[in-house]
Amino acid sequence: MSAPSAHDVCIVGGGVTGAGIARDLSLRGLSVLLLEKGDWGAGTTGNSSWMIHGGPRYLEFDWNTTRLSTQDAGYIVSIARNLVYRVVFIIPVMPHDKNNIERMETAMEVYDRFQPLKKAHPHTRLTAAEALQVEPGLTPDLIGAVTMEEWGVDPYRLVFANVQDAVAHGARALNHTRVVGLVRDGGKVIGVRYRGSDGATSEARAKVVVNAAGPWVPEISRMAGADVHLRPAKGIHIVYPHRISNFSISAESIDGRDLLMVSHAGFTLLGTTDDDFYGDLDSVDVLEDEVDYLLQAFERVFPSIRAYRPVRTTTGVRPTLFKWRRYEDELSRRYEVIDHAKDGAEGFVTIAGGKLSMYRLMAEQTSDVVCRKLGHQAPCVTATRPLPGNESDVEPAAELGRRSGITALAAMKLQTRHGSNAGAVLKDSRSGRMICRCEPITEAELAHAARHEQVRTLADAFRRVGLAAGPCAGAACVLRAAGIIGGELGWSASQRFDAAREFVRGAWLGRAPVLGHSGWAQEELAVGSWRGLRN
Ligand SMILES: Cc1cc2nc3c(=O)[nH]c(=O)nc-3n(C[C@H](O)[C@H](O)[C@H](O)COP(=O)(O)OP(=O)(O)OC[C@H]3O[C@@H](n4cnc5c(N)ncnc54)[C@H](O)[C@@H]3O)c2cc1C
């Protein structure tokens, strides 16, 4: 084992919380090591509903969370302008719904008071005819609707932008690196032991270790002999590779819960469930029952939903704080910063609970606790300091496209990931040739991601640049992508093939729960062609 590196702070977990803390502390001048066992954002963060929102339904039982997350959402949308977009909901009201139109409008009037905090517009009340005019796919049985505005975000890029900025300010950030133990001096935590992707184990010393492992928080805290009690709750989504509607739509489930069909930039997420989870956090399956539960609810308000072809499912586990005698979706989304000095583990701090929409505030308060422990005085600047790519305005996409020989759509997609740094990405040696017919990603961006954005697998490329996110789900592009990434990372021909096959297998596992009869037949053909390629 090599000599341990030394840092002020080591952070365990590269979801949005850990990445946010790494950025905050680096900007305050501390030396930071950030370790993520998978890839940036690949835990709960990337499997969320991709919304920076206030959560109007928390108003009923936890209005302070609505206030805090709306306020923090306001900061996030102004420091990450390239990563966010407005998402407008239609909330249809059906006969016999739990909330009639008056109750629904009253709730929205209350929520409107919070909306200016996140730069969103107030609601509108629609008659049934007006709702059907703007979205003819809604059921004619509805009796009225209200609108509501939220923000969508690319959580993978949000996490990575925080990592990038932390690194730009001196942090070391390693993905595919698992913390396997803590280094102790008596009760005191003085560092971590970690295993990198090469299988080698190393040690790093730190004055403070921060546990930001989302639903894995209890596992890491046990390494320090401390008990953090969560009530993890699983959620799934069905993913469609296009927009079903220009509006996002809510629906009531059979047991009266609020479900959402969210229209993101170029795809649709339909979700989400919220169920106590007792299984293995590293192997969470989507069940066909869960898919049916969602489709049943949406069929009631959007009758043609089953005619659309999903491309995959996602699943994640919420790191919710423990509470007895509550339904899962009534659990508070509060968070807690815990200094484990009280448990005899000096030098160890946990951040548990919370939401993506208030990650910046959670990071600020965790960083305040760390700075106090270190006697370090420096103010938090993350509320106003732009994330990378937001320091200046982006040029018109058509202009960038014309200059670089790519379509305006491809240029615009590039800008949504890289903001004002998009032009620099295209300067990387490779051409502006597209990787895929259905998702406009250039060879240059993929090469850049392998060279500068810690992409080590094709699944990393899916998260970093949206490889195989389109309707082909990789069928048309993974072999080519493996060639480009493999070229950058020095993979042999068989390593490139294995990488592509591993990606296809992973994609199939995510798709299986939403396959019908014809879907299975198509999959058999695809799997057969991969076998043929190997022989
Ligand atoms: C279905 C669903 C939908 C949601 N939708 C929304 C939404 O729209 N808006 C919103 O605000 N919130 C939403 N949430 C909640 C939100 O996603 C989470 O609160 C947030 O993303 C948690 O981030 P995190 O960084 O704390 O955890 P994570 O993203 O899980 O990050 C923790 C990281 O720690 C890593 N890790 C674990 N163990 C180790 C180890 N030993 N060594 C190194 N690394 C380790 C994991 O790999 C993981 O990447 C949703 C949650 C779910 C499940």
C-alpha cells in the first residue's frame, strides 16, 4: 500500500450532496478528497424525477421543507442556468378525486406565495374545455384543471458541474473508488481506506470525514461505530425516449397518492412509487407490478398512455430520515447534519435525508459544521457563484452549430450540458460527426468526456453526455462509442466489444420490466445478433 495522502476533509459519496459539499469546502479554501464507489450521480440522484421543485404536497405536513427547497431552488436555477428548464404541469381534477377543484386551487394559491423564490410563475385555473384544448390527450371525463410550474434539471450534469468546480479549486475527486473502512485512532476518525477500480487499496488521512452516502449513510456510519437510522423508500420511473405531451401531468394512484408524468427536455419520466425498502441497496429491481401501478393511474387521466413505447425504467432509494407510524409519501424530506463526536467518533460528520432541490443548502450547512470543527473561517459562496459554463451567456445555438459544422439542435444539446464551454468541447481534435442518428452527440464530445470528464465505461458516457439515451437505446451507437472511448482509454478490440456487450446487457435489465410480447420478440433478435457478433 502506498503512503497515505493527507487532506483537510474526505467526503464519502459522489451524489449531489457529496459533490455539493466538495465544491463548497474547496471554494472555502480547504483541501478536499471526494470518493464515489460508482459514477458521479449514479446513486439516488440520477434516478430521481429530475426536478428542482418546492414540493407543494409537503405543504400539508412539512411546509418548512417546501419553503427551504423553494428558496434553495431559486439559487440553484441561477447558478446552473444551462442545466435547468421550465416544466409546466397540468393537474387534472377528476370526479371523486381526493381533492376537488376548489381544494386544488386553494393549495395552488398557497404554493404561489413560494413560487417567486424560485423564479416560477403562479398557477392558472383551467376549465375542462381549456385543459383539453392545450392537451387533447387528457380524458374528456375531467372536470377542470390547474397549472403549476417547476424546474427540470439534468442531475448527472449538476453533480458533475459541482465536481468540476471542486477540482478546479484544488479538490481530488475519484469515481469508481469505494470506501471500505475508516482509519481510527481510538474512537477518533482520522481517515479512510479505499479501493480503486484497479483493485488496489489505499489510505487517505483527513481531519474530518464526511458521510454523504445517501441511502448508504447507515453502512458508512457503522464503520465509525455510530448508528444513523433512515427509513429508505424505493421509487421507480418508466422512461419514454421522447415527449408524450408538452406538459407534465399529474395523476392520482389507486391508493390516492400523487404521481407525475414529467416532460423533460427530450424524454418523459412517469413516476414515481414510494415504498419502504428493506433489500440490498446495490441491487434494486423494478417489478412489473410497480409498472402496472403507474400505468393504471395514468390511464385514468391520459387514456392512450399504454400505446407509447417505454425505453427503460429507473429506480432509486430515498435516504429519508426515520419516522414510525407514517405512510412513506407522508414522510418529511427534512435533513440532519450529525456531528458524531457525541457518539465518541470525533472527526466524523454525517448528512442524512433531504432532497436534490435543496442540495446546495444541505452542503452549506454541512460545510459550516466542518469549518467550525476545523476552526476555519471562510464564508459560503455557492448561492451566487455560477457553476462551470455559467460564468457568461451562451451564444445562439444556431451560430455555434454553423461555426462547428453541426446542427443547431446538436449545438443546443451540447450547450445544455456544457453551457458557455460548449465551443471548447468541440475544439477537441475529433470531428463534429454524430455518434447516433437518434441522439445528437458528436464524436468530439465523447472523446472530450473520456479525456476530461472521468468517463471510464459506456454507462458513465450515458450519464455524462446522454449516450444511448434516445429511442435506439444504444442499438445503433454503442459499438461506435466503444471505439471512440476505447481509443482514448487504450482499450483493445476485445475490451471494446466487452464494454459494448456489458452496456447492452445493463440496458436490457432496465428495459425488461416494460417489455410486452412484441418487445420480447425484438429483444430476442437483438440478443441473438450480439451472440452472432461474438462467434
Ligand atoms: C424515485 C425518486 C425520485 C426523486 N425525485 C426527486 C426530485 O424530483 N427532486 C428532488 O429534489 N428530490 C428527489 N428525490 C430525492 C433525491 O433524489 C435525493 O434526496 C438526493 O438525490 C440524494 O442525494 P445524495 O447525494 O444524498 O445520495 P446519492 O445520490 O445516493 O449519493 C450517495 C452516493 O454515495 C455513494 N456511496 C455509497 N457507499 C459508498 C462507499 N462505500 N464508498 C464511496 N461511495 C459510496 C453511492 O454510490 C452514491 O452515488 C427523489 C428520490 C427518488 C428515489
